Amino acid sequence: MGREIERKFLLAGDGWRGLAEGIEYRQGYLCADRARTVRVRLAGDRGFLTVKGPTAGAGRDEYEYEIPVAEARMMLDTLCPQPQIEKKRYTIAFRGHLWEIDEFLGSNQGLVLAEIELAAEDEPFARPEWIGREVTGDARYYNAMLCRQPYRDWPDADK
């Protein structure tokens, strides 16, 4: 069993741009509720099937399996509802940790989030100057929720 502990943040500037090359992602959900999510993902030229349990704090159980790209594409095209997540992901090393910056496209264009995976919820880490407000635990920013309520549909006051 795998355990994922991650924290999410909005960005406070463009200082991260140019620090890494982005990889295109496309993902959809076979199941997305509070108790579990089952995600299909294309990440560049690789396919994945991921099962996640409910979020508790900043962590949750996670099981991820690489699958053939053709099968991932077929599931996204035929089994996962629209809209789906389209984004570019940039991975940036900063003071002993990897930050993943997701620049959303399509129905979530305009949203940019940063995530950091940690070994423990209370693990200390340095924040780059381009990291803004923390949104860990705010369900609006979960990818599964962004499929149901895309960023483009949020009231301006919530952005």
C-alpha cells in the first residue's frame, strides 16, 4: 500500500517559468467520490491507472499502475466523462524537495497550482518565492472536482 502526502498551493508569481520543461497530461475519472477515486492518466508517452482513498489531512492511500498508452487513451475516450483534466506539469527541484507545477488548460485554463509531496504531514520544507496561498484540503482544487466544476465556471470572487 502506498501513502501520498501532498500539500497544494496557488502561485504568487511567474518566477518558476523557465525552470523546467512541461509535460502534457490528460486525465479522467472512472470513479470520483469522497471515499475513492479511480483515475486514468496520459502523462507524456506513458499511461497510468491510479486508485486513491479518501483524503485525511494532507494524506491518503494511493495505488498507481502503469498501463499501455493505447488502453489509457481508449478509457479516456470511451469511459471517462467530460470535461477532463488537461494540463502541463513542470517538475522543479528546490532545496531538497520536488515541486510539481500544474498549468491547467482547456476548461480549467487560468488555474496554476503547485504541489509538494512529503514523507510526513509535519515535514519541514522551504517555500520558493513563487509559492502563494496554501489550498491543501480545499476540495475545489482537487483534480476530480475540477472535472465536475471547471475553473472557468467559478465565480470571479472565488478565483
